[in-house]
Amino acid sequence: MIKTLKAFDLEGKNILIRVDFNVPMDNEKVTNNFRIKAAIPTILTCLDAGASVILMSHLGRPNGVKDEKLSLIPVGEELASLMEIPIKFSEDPISTDAIDTSLSLKPGEVHLLENLRFNDGEKLNDQFFASQLARHGQLFINDAFGTAHRNHASNVGVVKSFKHFGIGWLMDKELNFLQRFMINPKPPLTLILGGAKIDTKLGLIDQFLSKADYILVGGGMAFTFLKAKGKEVGASLVDEEMLSIAKSIMNKARIQNVRLILPEDVICGGSIDDQKPKGPFDINSVPKNLMGLDIGPKTLARYNGILGESKTVVWNGPMGVFEKKGYEVGTREMGIHLVSCIANGTKVIVGGGRYSFCT
């Protein structure tokens, strides 16, 4: 059984907490502090019990390279403002100075470590990196629900170094909500799958193949499914190693009587950085030199029609490269449509990347 904070004697302890501070930023300023606020109840529980707290998180995708635009310094400033206490900060999470800072903390003090993904060891789940992170605390608490599925040093590797570990209040809340939800979701149930990679969604797909009425596929992963069906997808992203898995998923969906629906048309570009969207193109007519970067209007209309009839919707991953102007339309318009669905009583759960909510 997973232990919560209630299971531990926190007084006098250094508590290492994996939080999810992967928040939206603009010009090195936090534009939405929802995830920071969500971590505060766990932090306060520790501080009120007489513990000190060390916080660690990632931000964005710096790919092992220090990037000042993705520093957690603005996040620390926002947290300090919200909690009205000073926050200590260390630029190198596994440096001797950083570890000494944690070991010298007094009860009630908070120490924030710099973006973990500035070090390759985080995503590679490097055991040395993980063991050094573990030196910051005597108890490990994972409160980063949005990254709990990733095999990274800060949420998997560190556990090997702790005798005592558990979850925070945010993680506990999310797990309880999802457990209740999965027992008896109101049909029709629609799963929306987006993003680039199928392999990161396999557990989710397996979970819903026995429950969903519809699975709507978008994003880069759609082209692996389309290629598996024998479609020509131009220069679109295809994970060749996952083609057999994609075929297997489609077969399972047919057997389970789940309607797995793929894009009918797409908006294309010459590359991800192409600032002039082209199309829409029918999925059977994607030019060989172009790649699909967003779902097209026919697909959006069909998907929104299905969502309008659904009573429960689970959405994981964008419909296109929504970070780039011109390829955000499918994701944005689907989100706007889901707001109207919520107003009509549909239960919607959205998760993935820097944004997540349940309603």
C-alpha cells in the first residue's frame, strides 16, 4: 500500500519532495502558477510538523544543457511570494554546496534545486545522479503526479536510496479521484490520444481498450497508426519500431468493439519550424515533402461531433505541434469545444505536459 504523509514522523526530518513545477513561462516569468499552488499543501504539512523541505522538479526540455530560459529561479520567486517565506536555491542539484545547504536546513526552511533536466542523468535515470539527489533528504515524498509515469532519476532512481518514502497530498488526491473514476465511468467514454510517441501511451491504451467507446488519435503518433494501415503519410513523423504495436492496438480495438478513429485530413509544413502552414490535405494526399503538424478541419469537426455525444472524456496529448503558430488550431478548438461539453454535463479529464485539470 502506498504511504501518505500521515504515515511518517516528520519532525526534525529533511524531506526531499519531487514536485511538478513544469509551469508555463513567458520571458522567464511564470504565467500560470496553478501547479505551484497545488504543491503548497504538502510543503506546509511538512513545515508545520517541524521538518525542512527540499524541492526538486524539471521545467521544459533543455536536453541536458543549461538554459537560463528554463531556470527554476522564477518558480522559486513565485513560491516564496505565495508562501511569504524565503526560499533557498542551488544551481547544481548534486553539488557539494547544494547538499550541504540541505543538510544544514533548520526546521521550517525550504530549499529549491535547479531544473533537474539540465543534467542528462535525470532522464537517463542515472544511478549516480539519483543517489546524489537522495543525499538531500531522510524521507522521499513524490508529489509530481504528472511525471510519475516516467522512469527518471528523481521519481524512480532515488527510491532505491531511501528506507522511507511515500506520496504527497496532490498525488493522493489524483490517485483517489482516478480510482473512483475508473470504477464506473459514464458512457459513452471517449479517450483522446495525442502527442508524438505511442510507447508513452501504451499503459493508458491498455487501460481503456476494455472501457472506451471511442479512441480519437491525433498528434505525431497518428501517422504511425496511419502508416500501419498502409497509408502514405509524406514526411510525417513515424515510429518505425512501433508499427507492429500500432497494428496490434487497432486489432484489439476491433475485437473489443472500440472505435479507434484516425485523422481524415491534416495541416502540413515542410518542417516543425515552417511558419507557413499548408493544406488541409486529405490523409491520402499528403505531399511527400511535407509533414503533418495538426489535424485538419474535417477531422476536427468529426472529433468534436463525437465529443459532443460523449458523457466522459479523457484527453492526453495535443492534436498537433501546438507550440508553433499555425499548428495550434486543432488542439485549441478541441479544448474550446470541451468547455461547452462540460457545461452540458460531460465529465472531462485532461492531462499531459504542462497542463492538466479534472472537471
